[in-house]
Amino acid sequence: MNMMIDTGRLRLRPWRMEDLEDFYAYAKNPDVGPWAGWKPHESLEESREILTRWVAGKEDGFEIAIEHKATGRVIGSIGIMSDGHRPKIENCKSLGYVLGKDYWGQGLMTEAARSVVDYAFQTMKLRLLTITHYTINQRSRRVIEKLGFVYEGTLRTGSAIYNGEERDLCCYSLRAWEYWAMRAKEAGFSLALPEDVDQPLLETMQKEFVEGDKGDVTPFGLDPKDMPFARWMERTVAWRTVVPTPTYAKSTLYILTNENGPAGALDLRHYLTERLRSGGGHIGYGIRPSLRGNHFAPYMLGLGIEKAKDKGIDRVLVCCDETNLASAHTIEDCGGRLENVVDGLRRYWITV
């Protein structure tokens, strides 16, 4: 495991046997282990035995050291491993961590965990990341909430700790699309209705799509089809409530925007017709040609799936051409599971 992540104050890196003294120093503290369900270490040899396994690596994930840059000491650990409650769910893992007591209350665990969450979705390409804490561990609850996890509920008598004591377990999870929607908002992106976007800027983006798309597909609702802007806007608003033919569906066009103006467009169909089910799906989207390559697409798709959730859609179908690998990667980044390929079209479902 060669993973190495630097944050502002921390370095997350593989464990080394030279870390034994630091490991034992926090693991023996009676106020540390029991909060996570394991007993305080009683000897250096006990710590050595565990550390030896971590250095060798885990088959179901990883456990890495949290090194404090200012002191060079290892002050905790963090890792990703299999979720024992979801053993058959593809690309699902669980996050776990511990921090030495001397470093509580400084925001260090939130800093470390945020970077590992990024790694989980951006590098490991997880569809679902889970985490739990015992009901008594309110410090961990605050970290989890800061990370943006969604509370699922409390599993009563969820597990027994090292001394046989049974404890209730608070359960949380984060879907891939939720992760990207969260990061999009942090980066200043949002989805706006076309009428709320500056007209000259929107017309410039339309022109860029239509004239400079180089063969890529302009999002359906964005194409003015040679109509004057005012007429196009009327049609766009009308599509939210009426459709010209039953083969189409009511839809809402959204514009991806940030402080620099429109960056792309996303067309959300409110339901699936037979035509959309076989090809087209719930969402069609595109980043404007001049901004492609900046990794904005997962931001937009994540925000789009959030809009689908608001409309009560529980599974989103997103399709792309078989040859459009960039779009396929974006859909997979947001948790898409490939159902099949039909007539050169890749059909993905995303659980909302």
C-alpha cells in the first residue's frame, strides 16, 4: 500500500514498524479504544502484533497512519474496509478511524477523514461509503456530520465490544452522486433555471455548443433550433408542464453555473417513456466545449441527480454512446451501474 496523502497539518501514509512506540502510546490510553469498541492495549507486544498485520496490508481495504507534521509523531489511524452489513453490495466500503486523546478537539480527524473520503470516491471509485459510531460517541458523530454523511438510523444492539457489552450503532452512508453534489456546492457550482441566468452569457454558451461541438451532442433542451431566444425560453419553460407528443416526457432544463457564468447544461426528464427507457434516459447533460477537461461533469451530474431526488425519482437512468468513454467515466464516478449496451448505447442506472 503506497498511498500517501498530505493535508494541511497531517500526512497520511502506510504504517511502518518504526511507528510502534507512537502506536502504543495512544492505543494504551483507556479513553481511546473503548469509544471504538476495542480494548486498550496492555503491552508493547500487543501493539506490535497488530501493527505487523497492518504493515503487511489488508485484503479488504487499508489501514494507514496519521502522522502529525509538526511533531513527526503518529497520532492515530484511518482506514477503509469491507462493510460487514453489506457484504454483497458492489463497490461499497466502510470508513473507520481513531485519534490519540491528546489531539482531540482540534479538527484533525475531520481533516484526515475528508481527504480519505476524496480518495474513496475519486480513486477507489466507490458507489457507497458507510460509517458508524456508537450512540455514546458524540465526538465521532460531529465528525461524520461535518463530512456530509447521511444518517440512516440506529441499529439497536448493533454490535458487542471487546468486553461483551452490547451497544447501539448509529449508521450513516454517502452515495457517490451525493459526494459529487456536495463537492460541487463547495466549489461554488449550482444548477439554475435558464430564466435566472444572464441572457447574453446563456446565448454565448448556446452558440458555443451548437457551432463548436465538434460532433458531440448538445443537450436536447439547450439547442434553440434557430428559434429567437424569447421563443426558445417560452418552449423551455413550457416543457416542464406539457409535451408535444407522448413519446417525449416533461422535462426541466438546468444551467450549471458558478461565479464565472454558465458552464454547462443538464436536461432532467421527470419520468421515462418507452422511448426514453430504450435510449435517452432521465438525464442528458454536457459541459460547454471550452470548459471540458476541468472535471466539472461529475459536479453537474451529481447536482442533477439531487434534482431528480427532489422530484421523487428513486432510480435514474443515464445513457451515453458506447464510444464516449469520458461520459461513461462520469456516470460511473457518480455511482452508475451498467445494465447493458443496446445499439451502441451504454445504459446505466444510479440509485438515488
